[in-house]
Amino acid sequence: MELAAASKSRSIAEIQQAIAAGVKVVAENYVQEAGEKFKAIGRQVKWHFIGHLQRNKVKRAIDIFDMIESVDSWEIAAAIDKACAAEEKKMLVLVEVNCAREKQKSGVFPEDVERLIEQIHRLSNIKVMGLMTLGPFLQNTEQLRPYFRETQRTFEAIKSLGLAGVEMRYLSMGMSDSYRVALQEGANLVRIGSAIFGKRST
Ligand SMILES: *Cc1c(COP(=O)(O)O)cnc(C)c1O
């Protein structure tokens, strides 16, 4: 299991403390905020992007992040690929799944994940490394189990396709209140914020 410290709205000092305590991966939601932190912290940790990526932020994002966990359209994948080609980079990406098919949420519906990965796996400056999902906000995290389970099934189904250049290594599911259920359902990358840094004030 790998842990990403979800550090949106946390200070550089708080993140440095977490790194001193052993955090190896920092996950940020906003490119600009990450950029400021990255300037101070640099490559002593891996940087994951877990927010909604806008096209006009792609160029900056690829200079900071080691992995983009939130690819959810052909358009954004193609933009990342193009920007990486210009810099002779290859970006590791996860496809974000909207596992509960919520209208207001980003991410690809489970039934569309395979089609998107079949489209993007030929892009030579992107490497698909797995799936990420957020899941609905539910008080009772036990109710997340069927959504995590379906995402895990989707993950395995894509793995079994054996697409060239696709390495289904990461299943990123679970946050501070849901990581236990997520791990039971096959997550191997969890994104933890408040359980590391304390409750968010904003
Ligand atoms: C904030 C955030 C997390 C962590 O949430 P906590 O409840 O603070 O653990 C995980 N994933 C994403 C995408 C987030 O935005």
C-alpha cells in the first residue's frame, strides 16, 4: 500500500513536517498552489495531482507532477500528451472514475473507462498506470463498499485486456474516513489529508 498525503490548504511547514515523519508522496488539487509548495520542497517527494485539471494549466502541471491521478477525458489526455512531447517527457496518469455516476462530479462513468483507456493508451507521452476514484460523500463509509468494489472490478477488467503500454498498478481509492473500506476492496494507493494534518479549517 502506498500513501499520498493530500495537502491542499496545508502550509509548506506542515508538509515538511509530514515529510520528516515519512511521507513520500504529496497530492495537490490546484496547480498554482502546488507550484508554490514545489518551489520550496522540490523533488524530495513525489507529486501527484488529484484535482480537476484545466487545459490552460497543463504545461505548468507537467513541470511539477510525477503523476496525474485525475485524467477523465480524451481532451485532457491529449493536451497532457502534447505538452509532454514538447518537453520529451512521459507522464504517468490514472483515469478518474465517477464510480457513483454523480452528475456534478468529474470522472468517467465505470462503463466508459475501458473505451477511454483504449483511446489514450496509444498516446506515446502518457502512460496509464491505473484508476482513481473519489466516491460519494456518505456519512456511513460502509455504503461506499459497492462503489469501491465496482471500481476494483473495472480495474481488473482493464488489466486483463493487456493493452500495450498500460500498466494497471495503482488503484487509488480511500480518504481519511474511507481508507479502511477502500483497502478491503483492493485499493493500493490511498489519499489521506485530515488524518495526517488534522481537520481542515477552510
Ligand atoms: C482532500 C482530498 C483527499 C483527502 O481528504 P481527507 O478527507 O482530508 O483525507 C483525497 N482525495 C482528494 C481528491 C481530495 O481532494
